[in-house]
Amino acid sequence: MIDDRRIDIYALAGNEWIRHSSGRVKDPAPAPSRGEWPPVDATELDIAYDLFGYGPAFRAVTALWRRGDEIFAEVEADAFPVLLDAAVHATALAEGPAAARVPFLWTGVDRYRAGARRARVRLLKTGPDTIRAELHDDAGEPIAVVESMLTRPLPACQTMLYRPHWIEVPQTPADSKLVEITGDDLRAMTTKALEELHDWQQTNERLLLVTRNATGPDPDLAAAAVWGLGLSAAAEHPERITLVDLDATFPLDRVPSLVGGSREPQLAIRNGVPRALRVTRAVPSTKRPIDPAGTVLITGGTGAIGSLVARHLVAEHGIRHLVLTSRNPGPIDVDADVKAVAGDVADRVFVDRLIEQCDPPLTAVIHSAAILDDGVLAAQTPSRMDAVLRPKADGAWVLHEATKDLPLSAFVLFSSVAGVFGKAGQANYAAANRYLDALACHRRAHGLPAVSMAWGLWDAGLGDQISDLARRRITAAGIAGLIPEQGLALFDAALGSDEPVLIPVRFDGAATELPAVAGLRRATKRRWPQQPSTMDLKALIREELAAVLGHDDPTELPDDKPFPDLGFDSLTVVEIRTRLAALTGLDLPATLLFDRPTVTDLATYLAQAR
């Protein structure tokens, strides 16, 4: 409806017209001039639309850059409103999904020409919540200007909750080493996978590590653990290992002809079609399934995260009876009937006795028990694997077996993104967590309640136990820490979901890398010069070392000091080698930084290798 210069936009809902927006028509301001394109000194960014849940028709941003408070984008769309909407997308894509905001108030919208289907967009942050947008065509002629776009943040449950899904990808035939891990025993299969991976590390071959039904609707739990282990190895050796999951009857010898040349870390072949894992936004649930009249059992319940959840259940869900177990339970101050019990949750006798003593009867299980024993792939052993599998995987299975005939209202597994994305140095932890995700799917397939929450980093619990170097490594991989309020909001949003596996994680859009499952369209990465001098090589190596070690000034790193004396650990060695391999395009040996242990030695090697 237009009344003089006032515009009101209504939509019909049933028999009622509802006003959705209002505005005023004004004379357009003078058109702004456009600067150089592509923008000078701007950094090209990856585009991770999958993390925002946009469908194909709305993926209008085709290129993205950032320079300070300015964001630049190229967009293509069939209609002007979509071009404007793409300005919002560009801001969100540059800031990352954890900082997602929605436009609330548009001021000073000037349109200079109609019919444009391509635009070069410049966005300038003009305040904490406001952005100015300028759209030009390829010739530099103005299309539109938004003087001010006021945005509001979305709550954590709408921006940090994801679900896994599989998409079809093209066939990539090529020869690769093929290893299938079969069996039905968790320890035997993970031990076999470790042996095969250790043998493969002595070669320069690409590896296809094959499982059967690790990712199906009712997965094989041991195969799923192998899958998690393999993902950690793939993260340690980027683009050299691909996990391939088959159904029971698919011929093994057909795998190379379908995916032998793939650089995807994880693929499932179903009905002869390769599919890659991606994550996308999940719909938060408002359901509160836990029956407050019963007892809730929380394993790891007196730890930092377990005790946060316990207090939250009492305060927000009305739970009055809690049993908290851990290896060494401490006191917890909460206004409810709480019993803290020491014991091994992987011991069936202990768990059965615990359940029998619940009064009122057990109504929900939350399994958050876990330990860490990180180490590079070459240092992983069956005993280190067992130490991490026991409290997490074995404990989850015992809880499942002990409660599968009880009328539970909730069965919640605290998993980790390590089992979804793969995390270098956490082969045992990734295996245990992928097992939990598979168990949730198994229970759902058999009509039992279950949800596995594959958590990102918390600024509490195990997240507080990692070193500053490990935290920088996680942050560089695109994952920022959740504060307790965010984590508990995500717990509520996932608790009543219809999905068996959800991924509560805070992605950092400013990170140098994001997990492959984010479905990125990669930006063009900086390559090293074709013929760099030794001085250039040393400077470039120091930049990479500083980025990994967290040094602000690369020039402060000495050229002749051995790497171990700079604070390197085994995972740092892996990360530096991986970064150098990506930048140089060279296939660098795993022992490179041990054989060439200073900046000078490494620069000499790279000069000769190129």
C-alpha cells in the first residue's frame, strides 16, 4: 500500500492482512564512485554456504574478500532483491556462522538501475550493528546503495547447531592403495586399522581406507570407530587419505574407479554413487523430553561440564533427583537430591547396581565421561586406544545394554567434533566419539531414544585442560570455544531433536581453515614464488612458524635455533609440514622437521627441492 511517500507491505495470513514492513520513498542520493577491483590488499576468503543452510537458489555470493572493516563480494542472482540479500550473505560468510546476524532496519536504499544480475559489492562496517552497502556492475556503474543496514544477532541455538548430511559428488577414478578393515570386534578392528596406517606411513602412496556400514542408518559400531580413527589420520595427512564406506555387497575392486582420485576426507558409496559428508544448520528443538519425576544419571557428572549440565537440569528442567558418577567424584552444590558415586561406567555390574538403587526409577541417561591421551598417529598404540575407548565407547555400550528395556525419556551421549571432522593427534578420541554417534543412530533405528551431541570446544571441562598451543591449533582449524551459557542453550536445542546426531559448535569465520565437511568453495591461496632467494624462503618459513606457535613477530624467531627449543611438540611438527606442503606444492616427508631442524636447514632443503 502506497500513501504519498509512505509504503506499507502486507501479506495475507488466512483472513487477516499482516503488515511486515514499512518505509518512505525518497529522492536518490548522488551515485558513489567505485574503486579498483578486485580490491587492493584485500584477503580472499573461503565461502562456506553449507554452514548457513542456504539452498542452491540463494547461494548468490561467488567471490569474497576482506580488508579491515571492509568486505567485498561478487554476486550473481536473477532478481534485485536477491542481490541485496546477497549483501547480508557476504557479511555473514566473512564473519562466520557463530556471528550470524539478520537485517532488521534498512535506511537510505537508493536504486540507480534495474535488470542487473551481477554486482560487485562493497560493505563497510559503520558501527557495532550497522553496515553500508554499495553495489556496482562490472563496468563500475552504480546499481544500488544502502546507506545503513541495522542487524541483530541470532541466538546461539540458531547459529551454532548443525547436523551431518551426505551430498552426491562426481566420480574421480584413479589408482590408490586400497585397504579394507573388516570384522565385528571393536578392539580387533581398531588395532588392525592402526597397523595398516602405521605401515602406510612408510610409503608415499594415497590411501583409500575402506569400511562396511560405518555410516548407515543402523551402523556397525566397530566400523564407525575405525572411521573416526581414519579421519584423525586423514587430518594429519591432508589429501592423502580418504575414508570410504561401502554397503555389505558392494565390490571392493570397484572403489578406485569411482573415488580413487578424490581429495574428500570421507565418502560413502551408496547404490554405486559416491557421497561426501557435509554439515548444515539444524532446526533447534523446543521439546523437553526428560521426565522430572524420575532420576537422571550423569556420567562424568562431577566434572566441569557434567556439573554445569546437572545444575542446568535442576534450574531449567525441574529435575529433582540426580546420580552423578565419575572416577573421583567431588562435591557439587545444587538444590536437589544428588548422589555422587565413584565407579567405572564400563563395568556392567557397577552400572546394574547403580540403576537398581535409583529412587525414583531412572528416567534419563547423560553420558559425558571421557579422558584424553593425544598423540600423533605414529605414537598411537592399542593400549592408548583402549584407555580412551573404555570410559567413552565401552561405557556407552554398557549403559545402552543396561537400559534398553527401561522406559527412558532421554539417552544423551556427549560426543565430539573430533569424530565428525577428524582431528590430528586424536585418533583414539575420534574413534571413541564416532562410536558414540553410531550408537545413537543404532538406538534410533531400534525405536529407542537417543541423541549424540558432537560438541566443539568448551571453555570448560577438557577444553580447560589443553595447552595454549593446542588451543591455537583448534582455533586455526576454525573452531572457537563455547562459553557455558552458549553450551547449555545448545544442549536444550539438541535435547528433544528428531536427529540422532547433532553438532553444537562455534565456527570461527576468521580462521585460516575450516573443516572440509563445511563444503567450502576455497579461495585462491597464496603460492610461494617460483624462484625465491634463500632469504625469501627463511622469511616465509618464519611466517608459517609464527602462525602456528602464536608469535606476533616472525622476525623474532631465530634461523639457527633447533625447532624443539622453540616449543614444538609432535603435533606442531605435523602442522608445520602440512602447511609447507600446501604452500609449496611439494610432497614433503613426515620426518622433514626432524631431519632439517632449523629455519636455515629447512630453507636450504626447500630451495633444493624446488
